[in-house]
Amino acid sequence: MNQHSSPSQRVAVIGGGPAGLMAAEVLAAGGVQVDVYDAMASSGRKFLLAGKGGMNITHSEDLSAFRSRYRERETQVARWLADFDPQAVRAWIHGLGIDTFVGSSGRVFPTDMKAAPLLRAWLHRLREAGVRFHMRHRWLGWQDGQLRFATPEGELLLEAGATVLALGGGSWARLGSDGAWAGILAGRGVQVAALRPANCGFELDWSAHFRERHAGAPLSTVAIAWQDPDGALQRRQGQFVVTETGIEGSLVYALSAPLREQIARTGSATIWLDLLPDLDAARVAAEVARPRGSRSLSSHLGGRLGIKGVKAGLLHECLSKEEYADSARLAAALKALPLVLRRTRPLDEAISSAGGVRFEDLAEDGAMLRALPGVFVAGEMLDWEAPTGGYLLTACFGSGRAAGRAALDWLSRRN
């Protein structure tokens, strides 16, 4: 670090993703020297990749509904949102010279749908504010009270007045979020809940025939029902994709937390797939029972109800010949076809991760580790999760701001 500024007034931000960059912005505005360290060759790798399909920044829904997306961590995340809610996120982006719009689903996007212009503008503003970036610096922990890094030139030891850790979760390791920090912190007495896949796909035991014919096929306009821990039936409509190993896609991701937890409790999770969510059960039963003359049952279902392709394949995959031939049981299956989910897909394939540093291990400021004074944690490293739709990114922004403010307060009390 720069030898012309006192180590006590320098802050090391480790991790150049959204949470780390937001912490750096707050810290630089507070008048301290900020150095950002990242193991990758450039900042925001996962941020950029996530934006390739359209950069979903936040969501426009009512704030109470927005907060509820964080489930059991709603109270903790609400503190971040109180300072930096979705409207504040949009205003901040506009301040970078990037316009936004609200899509038909309520999701908020940059006008050009891209992440790269936003990241470029942000990094430029941070550099103008004096933030310094050190790439290919992989954090290895501490040695004799100093931060230890592996760099292309060899190991490096650095002093800092405070440290913000924003190293991401455990998914997409190739982009830097490999979860290696969990063992380092656990070794220092920090409670770390095991990292688990979130916004993930699930595995089913498809037959080879079904897998070969239908892997990659989309299921649009369907609904999934599942039982919550209290036994109540929940339901959500959307779309997803059949894969070689199971199912994935937006509807599946939205349900991944309760389904993952059910698999952990019982060894599997059953969902009921409604292939015709826009038709009620009586209408479906009437169409199935309608006389079909010389037509095959498959042709009849295709002509009367649009059941063909992967939807027809699912019926043959999940029903016995006897069930398929019984009009009442077939009609019931069209509205509630049971699928047994066996496992989540691996953590590294997930969009995000659950688990991480327990909030109970944080000081009253909600960011500093009790076991490691002067060390603050932000972003996906903390034990919370959220569905896709802008909720992940908004909370990472808010968490980074909270960590930056807490570090400033801690430094001011010490000096």
C-alpha cells in the first residue's frame, strides 16, 4: 500500500464485485485511502456474466413485498434496504449516466440491457475518487496481523486499518467466487454456515429415452405446486427447461430454497406439475373424456389440449400404461403430474449460494466480525439468499454500503 498514507487510515477491500465496489465507494467518500484487491484479472467478472442475458438490477414491486423475498433473513436485509432501497439503486445508476426502465415483469434493467457500460462508468468514478485496484491478488488470510496475498510476483504482506471482505459465495468458481474464504474464517473462530446452492437446478431420474428426446426442451405456461414445511400446498406459475439431469430455469430457481430444504430433510422433494394452468380441472377432465373416434389418445390430447412434445413425453415418462389409459387419472395427472426431485445440481453451477458467515457472529453494526475486530463482511459471504429478479444485486449493493459505513465508524472511534 502507499507508504505516504498512514496504515491506520487505509482500508483494504478484498473482492471486486458489487458489494466490494459499493463498500469502496462509501469508504472513499469518507476520506480514507481505499485499495481493492481481487484474485481475478479484472473486477466484476460475475457481475458481467450475469448481465449477458439482460442486466436485471433491481425490482419495482412494493418494498414490503421486496423485503419478503429474503425469507428468514428479511429483518437483517431490511436494514440494508432502509439505506439503499430499489428506488435509491435506480437513482444511483442514473447518477452514473445509465438510464433504466421497468420491464413487464416489474424487473428493472439498464436501457441497453448491458452490464459492461454500467461497470465501466462505476470503475471510472471510483478511480477518480482515488480508489486503487490490485488485480491477481488472491487473499490467503493473515500472517502476524497482516493481510497475506498470493500475487504473480510472489506472496505479499500488507497492513490495513480496516478490512472489508466481499469475496462472494461459492458458485461460479471460475469467476472468483470459490468459497475458499470459509475455511480461513472458520479457523479464526467465525461461524460459517455450509455453502449450499441457491437459484439452482434439480436432478431427476429420467429414463434414457426421455432424456435423449427431450433434454433442452422448454416448458412454458406451466405451474408447480409443492408442500411447505407446515404441509400447506403452495403454487407458482412460470416456465422452466428440461435438462439431461433434471429441470432448471426461472420457475425452478424461484422455488429452489424450499425444495432444497425439503430434500435435506427427507431425501427427496415431490412437486406437482400443472401442464395446463389456464384450464380448470373440470374442463381438462371433460376434454380428456370427450369421444375421440378413431384418433389415438396422443392425437386427441394434442388436438383438444395442445399436449404434445415434451408435455406429452412427461406423461409417458411419469405414468404407467394403465394410468395413461384411464381418462380420470390422466386428467388428474395433466393438472398435477408428480415429479420427484432427488438432488440439487452442484454448487458451482448455481446462480448464487446460501450459507456463509452467520449474522449472529457480527457486531451491533451488522458488518464487523466479533471474532476479528476491524474486519467487516459484505455481500454473498453472509448467510442470506434471495431469488433472481434483482433481489440478489440490490442486497449486495446495500450490504456493501453498510460494511463501508461500519468500517468508517470503527476507524473514527479508534483515531
